Amino acid sequence: MGSTVADPNVHQVNFPTPRSFGATFKSHCKETFFPDDPFRQFRNEKSFDKFKKAVQYFVPIYEWLPNYNLRTFKFDLLAGITIASLAIPQGISYAKLANLPPIIGLYSSFIPPLVYAIFGNSKHIAVGTVAACSLLLAHTIGEKVSPKDDPTLYLYLVFTATFFTGIFQTILGLLRLGILVDFLSHSTITGFMGGTATLICLQQLKGMLGLTHFTTKTDVVSVLHAVFQHRDEWKWQSAVVGVVFLIFLQSARLVRKKRPNLFWVAAIAPMVVVIVGCLFAYFAHADKHGIQIVGHIGKGLNPISIKYLNFKSEYLGVTLKAGIITGLIALAEGIAIGRSFAIMKNEQVDGNKEMIAFGLMNLVGSFTSCYLTTGPFSKTAVNFNAGCRTAMSNIVMAICMMLVLLFLAPLFRYTPLVALSAIIMSAMFGLIDYEEIYHLFKVDKFDFVICMAAFFGVAFISMDYGLIMSVGLALLRTLLYAARPATCRLGKISDSNLYRDTEQYPGLTRMPGVLVLQLGSPIYFSNSNYIRERIFRWIRDEEDIVELKGSIVEHVLLDLSGVTSIDTTGIETLIEICKMLNAKEIKMVIINPRLDVLEKMIRSHFVDKIGKESIFLSIEDAVEASLFSLSKDKQYQVTGQLDFF
């Protein structure tokens, strides 16, 4: 068999001296932890300018506050007041969901927004508590300590879990480990939110029906069993009031959906429900007719709670578990929401900055009687639609909450629990995204399965198991992609120098005696055997196609443009393939290996074994050289004799 002859017109491959381990490691770390190259803005700057930009980078408020003006403030003022009207009923409602005193929900809408306004990177996120994490905290910590039997210890453990959430989120941001959040895929979050929303809606039947006894378990079967087991406690008065409030809230949401410019109708609807509910309960003495009320709510600003953090060994495991799981979910939700609204304005949100901001606000919150907060969708959507311009809207909201805590908090003692249940149920209806679930079913069945695993796992087993099942399936899919990477046969588009997948583009030109294959993923120990077997299957398939024409494969060209990395097992596999092909009198050619791959080929002496003349820069060069090297007795006249797949 002839050998490849160098053609002066062929572009030469650059065989660089392999970089040192330190340089390679530094490069990989930079791409892993600093893919956005955040320090590019500090280059070529004077010392003072570097310091100034560094402060602006790590403390974003210094970036927008110096240029802040009254015209911008008008927009933020309106947005801040609007989200404050939503924060009050949501704060009380979600605190109830977490089995916490209502005042804790109001505290959590005062301090954390101030911290986020200083360190947050998004202009649109409105900080507050969220239903899913509230329920998850109640479920996780409630398994260890009952909020009814020992409410004080339960509250302190919630503060401790929030402390661990803050530490966890801050460390992730400082170490730029946002990659961990990426393991919560869009399908997982959609299913988790849907399952949680379904579960929360069913749990609110306790408030809607005026039940006094209920289960602490968080699965659909247990919740429904508790509802129907205590039918003697059902209060028709509570149910009627609840249905009326729910119809009003849903009508307000329908108005916003049909008339987006009337977004404020849905925004103030929960506050209207609370005010009307308080007046109704006060004048009608609703508590005497089976309609339960919130009860005493004290006034005053957040008391210091750092002294109440509990790090005893018997509770450390449950608080760590609750803090890390809820922190991860809160990060995924908050960052995804912030990025979604930023895209609408052609802006960018730095996920690592957001992690630090969320972490600091939860850390400070745990010291000031707050529990976990993030950027909830409903409040952020209201903030965006209200025309917010900067994070100043969070400061305005915090000031409004301060006034409520100082002067108005006791007035909410008459809030009917059924009103809070209606508010929670109305909000949860919006979290069950039927259209997105159907979209996943149409587009990608495996994504749909991942979504349903989270949905049914959360609804029928438990929240943490549902999340683990969904993430496990997503990781299994990733492993399958890695273990069975895509490979394809390339053909030439007529009258061009382009080579494309023959399955995607039927009718491409086949080069007689030359088989061009493209590998599209890293080559590791997990997929090396598959790649070897797949290459030889391509060869057998090619020989079956051309057998009747008397043509055989003499050159196998491997396009490695899409192979980003390779390990020693991968290198050994390529060597084995080369030996096996040589035994069949087939020449193996490598095309366009990337820098990391080429360096390992050089270090392992693979290049010496295959020969530098067998490595090409482009498919066109490799094909021309291969056709040129075919022995005369096996040379084929290509011109005018093109075959097609």
C-alpha cells in the first residue's frame, strides 16, 4: 500500500511543544471557574482605576448609584411600592407554609432586600421568600423537631439552616462553582416546581376547610387521607369565604394575562384579600364562626438572632441538609429568573455574583430573624412589569416593610387563615406549567421523563427523594451521552469543499477508497471501546455498500475537530485502531486535533507512531492526499464517476 506523500499545497499542521503541567492546569481552571473572564476589564488600567473597577465589580451598587437620578427613582419608587404590597401577604402566607410565626415572613422582606441591593447583579429581581423552599424547610426540619411541640427550637433550627444556606451559597459564588447549579436542569426544576405546587395546593385544603388536625407528612396520599379523615371538622363557612377569595385572585390573574398593562391588578389583589379579610373577620367576629385568624403579630424591627443559632451535634445533620438542599434550589430558581428577565432587556446577569449576593443576604438574614430568601418569580415579574430600573426598587420595598413592622404589623392579626390559603393556592396554580411540560413531551421524551420523575417523586414520595430521582436520571442521561458519543460518516457536497453528515444530507459524494468519519465528543475510558467498535462497523458498512463495485476502504480519516479532550485510555484506543487497520492494509489519518488532544498525542508518542504526515489540518487536504497516495493499480478516476449514498 502506498504511503502518504506531502503536497506543497497542503496546509501544514502546527506541532507545538507541549505546555507544562502548570500552564495546562491553569488554563483548565480558568475555563472551568472563569469562563466569562471577569478580570478582562482590569487589564491595562492604572492602579486607582483597577481598584475602582474592582470595587464596582464586587459591590455592584457602586456601579449604578453614582449615576442615579430622580427620573430613574420615579420608576423604582413605583415598582418598590407595588412589590411591597405583594410582599406583605406573601410573607405572612409563606411563613405559615414553613410553620413559622407570621412576623418572620415580614422580617424576611426587610433585611435581605437591602443586602441584595448592595451586592446583587440583577436590576429586576425582587427579593422575598418562596413557597417551595418554605415547604421543604418545614418538611426537613419538621422530621426532627415538631413545630407544634417545640416551636422555639424549631424556629432556631430554621435560622441555623438559613445560616448554612448563606455559607453554602457564598462559598459557591466565591469559588465560582456555579457549575453545581447546572446539575438542576430545566426539566428537573419544571417538574419539581409542578410537584411542589400540587402538594402545596392540597395542603391548603386545611385552611380552606378550617381543619384543626392535619398530617405533617408531605405526600399527596397522606395529605388527602388527612383531609377526608377529619370530615367532621370541615367548616362550610370557611370553605365559602375561601372559594370567594380564590375566585377573586384568579380573576385578577386573568385580567393581567389578557391585559398586560393592568399587571398591577394582580399585584395588589393579594393585599386586597388580606385587607378585606381582616375587616370581615373583625366586624363579623369570624373566629367565632369557625374561621380561624392569624392571631397576635407584634411590631418592631428585626431582633438579632445570631445567639439563637444551634450547632449541637444532634441537630447539625438536619440543619446542614435543609440548608444545602434549599440553598441549591433557591440558587437555581433565583439565577434562572434573573437571567430570564435580563434577556428581555438584552442584559447579562453574572451567576457567581448572584450566588454571593444570595449567600450574603441569607447569612445576614439568619442573624436578624429571617429565613431563606431568593428571587421569586411572581414578585420579580411584578417588579419588571412595574418598570423598575435598578435594585433601588428592593430598597424602596424594604423601607415600606420597615414602616409596616414599626406601625402596621399588629393590624394583620385579624387576617383569616383561609385568606392566606387562597393566596398560596392562587400563586401555586401559576407554578404548574402545563404548556412547558407538554413542550418537553413533544421535543424530548427523556427530558419529559426527567420532569415527571421530579413531579411524581415530590408529589407521592417526598421532596428530597423526588429531586434526587430527577437529578439521578439527568446524570444518567449525561453518562449515556458520554459513553455513547455521536459519530457520523461525512460526504462531500457537490461543487464545494464542504463535508457533512451523510445521514443528515442524503446524496453526498463518496470518495472511492476513502472513509471520512467525524467523532463529536471527548474520548475517555468510558467510551473508548464503543468508539473502536463503531469505527469498524462504519468500515464494514462502507465495504458492504461498495462490494458490488469492487471498491475497498484503503484510508480511514478521523475528524477530531469536535474532540475537546482525550485521556490515556483514549490514546491507547487510537493506537489499537491504527494497528488493527494496518493489519487490514488500511491507512489511518487524523484531521485537525485540538491543542489539548495534540499535546497528549505528542507526549504519548502517538504522533511518532502514526507519522506527522498522517495528521492534516482540514478534511479537504486529507482527502486529496489520500486519493493521491492510492496505488496505481487501485487508483480510481474520480472525475465523471462520482457515486452517491
